[in-house]
Amino acid sequence: MSDRWQKTSASPTVPHVQHGGPRDGLTAADLFRSPDETVALDEKLRRTYFWLVNKAVISPFYDVEFDAAKANRFPLGDAGAEITLPTQPAYSSNVLLPLLTFAVGGKCLMIGGPGRGKTTLAVLMGVLSGSTPDDVRRHLQQGQPQLTVSDLVGLPLPRDLVAAGSLAEITIAWKSWLTERVKIVDEYNRIPTKTQSALLTMVAEGYVESHDQLRRTAPSEGVESWFFTANDDAGGGTFQVIQALKDRLDVTVQAFGFNGRFFDELVTRVEAGERPEEHVPSSLVFSPDEQTAMLTAIRAVPLPADVRRKLEYFTGQFEFVQHGGRRFEYRTKDVVATAGGDVSAVIDANSGADLVVDLGAQTLNGLSVRALQTLILYAKASAWFRGAASVGLDDVRAMVPFVLRGKLLPNPQHPRFEAGDKELAHDPASWLIDLFDTAMKQYVALGLDAADPVGDLLAELGGGLDGLDRLTVSQRLTRIESEVGRISKVGKIYGRDYDDLVALKYLHQRYSNYLHWLEGA
Amino acid sequence: MIRRPGHSVNASVRLGAASLPAVAGLDLDLAAANVARWGGDQNLYAAFLAAGLAAQSADAHRGDVLSLSTGNSVNDPALVQDIAAVAAWRAGVIGLRTDALRAVSELSDAGLADAVGATLGMPGSDVAGFVERQRTDRFFWPAWHNLGRAYLLARIGGFAGLGGPWLAHPGDVIAAGEGRWLVEVGDELWQVDADLFGHSVSPAGAEPESSGDPVETAGVRVVSVPTSYLLEVVREAG
């Protein structure tokens, strides 16, 4: 009987990218090579995705869309629901995000109720890295309230504990999962706090420590990726997850339930007693070298200047809060939060700005550099996965809800979560997409595509100070002061202005210091 | 009538039932599948390959086949592989153009001009002139030489709903090198590469490939037609 699991998608999996095949570079020998021998890594990753989504986990939820403007929309019911039918390929987030995590060597948290395929998907990632299903299951760390640090990292040999004269003489029997390329921690919110701290050291620093012994946990070759599962993302579970560990997780993705229209496949599996991880086609397994090459290719995908500028605009909205401090630089949510203040109340005290227009008022915090780096990397991975030559705004938009979930925290007192939009309060993914879309509409409405005076001034400085004469420097200082004056006259200050003003002050300092040096020379 | 993309050089080709011989060490069915994958026509490929291999066999029986560097047997897989590459190029796989021209020269030098001619669909006596002219004019075809009027070389592109690449009407066309053009389609830029037998159409990307300064393909224009999503590649009169 043929193995029904071995069928993978025919190449090419991306439509309309190339009509007529490669334009050059084929040879007579290529004519007699199987497509499987010459498949590019991005194509291999796409075929893996389609195998996972169509064969392994049965996830017909295509929620990651890339052509929001062109999609057909159908209103449903009387509560504002609608279904969109995209014209471009859409993807299932609970498969795509773990797979991109596998590709970039990231850390993915899968959340959802029991029996939604979270652990199965994580185990599949382990098999894709070349481990056997038995090894992956053996190395899977099952979170439970009695899990100790020794259970997690390994035990000191009893013989040494008795005979050793110092800690250095104790040999630790390290657990073999520590150096696996794919590491899986199931139900991580059931792990005791002390053990979570040991886990944090591994995730953040790449080593573990026990009895004064240290072991690196990065694999000797290939790329390391982590998969965590939890049935709660709101502080529940047996133990509260320590914030530092949560912050280290790159993406959070919701696992979906089973769609009853696909029951026939379920019946077949029950009758055959089959598990998908035992039938992963060998052509979809990634060698360590392939993983390394994949990560290199993803990092090399360019982020065009116009996309970067829009990303700057979006991420610049959230740090500033008008009454956060006295000095302008200290008027941030972080200043309020670290002083034990109530960020919601401080936002609410700002009567000068329009809360509806001020996107920053919707969040309790700003974005960390780590979160921004993760967003850039996953947007690159999205573009590479889709076969694009560079990162598009659609790629950034698609990754925002998964990268920023749990990192950009909603302000529950904001009017956005009242009245007709109450569902956004417990649907962070939709709220984050809404936030991004609103920011992009503002960007267009403000005409920032056409003019970016602060960007122009930064670019001028990027050209270097060497050789600039006093007159030129004075002219640039005047332009900087004029730009500060223009913002000052508006009367209302938003997050976008905060970043611009801080940058303008930086420019002013650089030029005035240079001018002092010129005058003193 | 719905017009489809295609190349005029195939307009007079009459396809019969072509059966491919078994060649030890070569999977000709796999090659046919690759031809289709790379935008070529499988039926044309089978017909021209069968004609080429039949002519090769006749050459061999006459005993005038010279040794190739890779072997001298008419069943030599390397030799059949080269004939297959020429047939695939003839069937529309533009990506094989450079290697196919190399194969045409080597096979002709080895005394297989008739086999190469049959593979290309021309008399063996025309092959030497054809390969020479192709190096400077990628749309050269002996039967059209000195025709004295403008003529259609190919139709390229088409509406996505009919299997083409585009959702919008192709607009301005800019020459971007020998046999290469950039086309504005809606708010996207696409790259078209073409020669006598085949073409490739792909998104131009952030930085379109260009072979130095924009060079126009001598005597050939690509025209956007108001009533069609197809581009027309035309040889100008003169």
C-alpha cells in the first residue's frame, strides 16, 4: 500500500512568480535532474508548510492574509463579523509562525486549549530538524509543578557527590535534550518559578549551570529554535510565568480548534492508528547546513527604505506619554511604570491630545529593541518564505500581531475597547492589526510619504561632518531649529513627534559640537 | 477568439505522434516534465527530439559521425543529452539558450548537422548559418531572412484569468538589454526575456536586472496592444 503521507506539493508553490521558467543558466544536465534535487530552500520550506497544513495538522484557518485591500469581504451576522476571500495566497498562522520560527532560530509560544495540535506541531518541528519521532518525544520537556532544575538540566553523579573535594570535581550528567536543535517545553506555565529561572538562562544566554558547572546549550551545528506551549496567556496556569522569560519569546500564536468538516481525515487516522510525526517525508527534512543557509538567506532579504520609514512611524507611537515626567526626554510610559505609577491614569490625564487619534494612548508600554529586531527578522522571513525579493509592508503587517502580542500591552481604559469594539479587548491579534492599519492610514493622511524633513536631516548627517564649513553647519542648525519650532507651534504632541524631537535634538548636538570644534580650531 | 501567448516560429509546425526511444542512463520522461515546468511545450519537445534522434541514427548508419569529446557512440547519453537540450530550447525553454547554442555548435562540428537541423526544424545545411546569426540576433530564423516587411515574432503575457501572469493591462515597455524588456503592469514592474523560441516573464523586483546601459534589441520592438493583455514582439521592416 502506498504511503499517503509521502505526497508533497508540486513545485512551484508560489503562483505567478515566474512564467516561462528561469530566464538563463540552465544546462543540458539540468534537463535530466528531478525537481526534488534542485529545489531551492524557500521552495522546500513552502512545500513543508503545505504538507504540514494539508496532511499533518489539518488546519484550514487561513488568517494570515497579504492583500487586505483587494480581498472580497462578506458581512456575517449582526455583530460586525465578516469573512474575507483574499486573491493572494493566505496562510494558517498556527502552522506558518512555528515554521518561520524553525527557519529563523526563534522562540515560539503556542497557546490554546487542550487537544489543538500544539504539541504535535512542536514535535513535527523536531522531526523536520532530522531527529526521529521517538527522540523528539524523549527530549520534550513536560512542564509540571514538581519539575526541578535537576530534572531539567541533569543530575550530579552520586559517586562524585560523596567523593568530591570541591564543586569542580563533581561531574554533571547533563540531559541530552540540552543540545538539540529543536527544543520543546510543553505547558511551560506549569513549571515552578525557580525552574523557570534556569530555563530563562538557557533561553536568554544559551547556557545552563549546575553545581558550579556550566554547559553551552546551543547546538554544535545548524540553528536552534524553541517551542513552548501553554493553555493560558493571561497569567493563569499553575505558576505565573516570569516576565523576563515571556519577554524572550519571539512570537505568540493561537492554536485553532478542529474543523468538523474534516472529520473524514480524523476517522482515517483513528482506523490506521497513524501519527503525522512518524510519516514526515524525508525530502522535507532540513540538514544543519540547510538550516544555516536558510537563516543566512532570510537575513539577507532587503528591507526597503519606504517600508522601514513606515515601520519607524508605527513603532514610534508608543513610548511617549504627555504627563510621564517633567523633562521632555522623561515623558515616557517606562518612566511612569518603573516609578510604580498608573500608566492608564497618566494617559487619561492628557487632556491636550485627542485620545482617538493618539495611537500611543491605546497601549500601556512602548516597544523593546528586542521586539523590534524580532519584527524585522520575522518580516524578512515572511518575505523570503513568499518568494519576494524584498520585505513588503504586507510582510510587516502580517507579523505584527504575533511578534507584538504580549509585548505591546493594551490600555483597557482606552475608548477603543469600549462600545462596539469590546471584542478587541480579548483578541490581541485583531487589535494589533487594527493599530497597525490605523497608523498606516495616519501616515498617508499626514503626507509623510511625500516629505520627511527629519529623515532628510538625518540623511545629511549620515553623509559625514568631515569638510563641512561653518556656514553649512549654521544653515543646518537653523533648519533643525526651524523644524523644532514648527512642531512646537502645533500645540499637541504625539508619540510620532517625540521620536522626531529627540532625533532633532541629537542632530542639533552633533552639529553644535562640531561647530564649537570648528570655532576652537 | 481568445489569443494565447506563443511564438510565430511554431505556427507552421505540424505535430504527429512522436515516440521517444529508450536511452540507457537518461530519463526522457523526466526531461519532458522539466520542459513543461520551465515553460516549454512538451509536444513540441517530443516531436523535435524524436526527429533529431531519428536523424542522428541515420547519420550513424552512414558512418559519418565524428567522435565527440564525451564519447563516440550514437547511444552515448552525453550526445543524446545535448540533442535533448537543443530540442528543449526549440520547444520554448529560454533558460537553456546559452547551453543549447553550445550544443548546436559541438554537434555540428561532430558531423551531426542533419540531426541538429531536424531537432531545430530546418535543413542541416542551414544550421551553421543559423547558429552564427543567433549569436548576434536572438530572433533570427532562416525562413524569414530578408522578408522585406514587418512581422510578428511572438505574443507574451496575458490575463491571469486565462493562465497568464497579469491582473492589469500591460502599459509602457522599456528596453533593458538584449532580448530583455521592463513592462509596467498596474503599479508593478515586470521583466520579460525572449528569444526566437521562448520567453520568461517575472516580477522585476526592487532592482531589475539590467545588462549595463539599456540596449535595444536591434530591429525588434515589444508593443503593448490596447485591446489585449498580451504583448506583441515585432520585427520591424527593413
